[in-house]
Amino acid sequence: MPPLLTYVGRVSDGLPLVANVSQSYEVTQEHKNQAKDILRGVGGGRSTAKMSIDTSGKLIFHYLIRDNICYLTLTEQSYPKRLGFLYLEEIADAFIEEVTKDHGDRWRTAIDTTARPYAFIKFDQVIQRRRKDFIDPTSRANTTKLNDDLADIQSIMRKNIDDVLNRGEKLEHVSSISNNLVAESKKFKWGAKKLTWQAMMNQYGPIAAAGVFVVFVLYMKFFW
């Protein structure tokens, strides 16, 4: 069975740019929600470039990050892992090719500035055509792809879906703590400047006041 679900999303904020979902009974709303959660979780450049994520059932997610874009797919556990990532490589190449056709050298700006989810939905047709090429892992074409692929698939990290989603929550918590620390450091910096100014006033203030008083007395004596 070919990849059951394919998402292309923006890494910076997890915005889905295009999605293709098989009508297979195995793809549930929970899988779709998990896919969106994974896209949101890879934001901020903190994630591994390639990862496999086990679900609680017989399906598994694979994702690839390239040029700050996340390509995500869902396959059966029995589907060759290497072929799943080769599929994502082809999807990535085809997506950039199609976006470049529409926007030329400004394709990156087009992706970065879009605010509408699924703004590149017409790319769904390309995904459908690519999926057909990966229906049978034992076909001659796919066997050739696997034989020609030199990637070390064993080095790709593999995690459980619960760990990944919990990691996202922890990263959000860490981000919140970091923002609070920045705010507190600014307050501390301002407080330190204020204390320094007060110390200077306490040290030199009386001297300055005495000087002004002497000048005033001299002025009154000689010029008044």
C-alpha cells in the first residue's frame, strides 16, 4: 500500500501548505491531528532533519525537513522505511520545482509570506501522481530506487508519537521560561543602571551642591 497521508508544512510555524490524504479506512481523524501536531512541533529549527515516529497502531510517520519545509508521510509499519524517505525526497524535489514554476526566484518569499493554510493545494495533484509510483514496494522501479539509494537509514532517529507530542509541550514550556528570563533580565539591567545612578548622586551630589552654593555666594558678593 502506498503512503497513506502526505503533508507539506512550513517549519517556522507548522502552517500546512498542502495535504493529501488517502481514503483508506486506516487513516483516522486522530492520524490527521497527529500529523498537524508533528508539523507544529518541528518549528524553530530544533528538530532532527529526518525522523520516524511510531503510532500506537500498525502505522508509522516519517518526516523530512529541507529548506525549512517539512515533508511528512504516514505508511504501514511493513512499508520499507528507506522507500518512505525516498518518496519524501521526490515530493520535496517536485514541490520546489512546482513552486519555482509559479513564483520563480521568489518562491521562498511566496512560502514564507503566505498566511492561508493549504495555499499550495494544487500541488496535491502532483502528490497523487507520485504516490502511484510508490504503491508496490516490490516493483522493478522501486527495487531499483532502493538498490541505488546509499542512505544510511539505520541512523535516522525513531521515536514514539507520545514522546514526540510531549516533547512539543515541553519545548513550548521551555520557550515560555526563556521569554520570562529575557524579560526579567531587562528589568534587572534597568534596575542596575538605576542603582548606579543613585550611587553616583549619593557620592558626588553633595560636592556638586557645595560647588553651586559657593558660586552663588561669590555671585551675590561681587555682582549683586
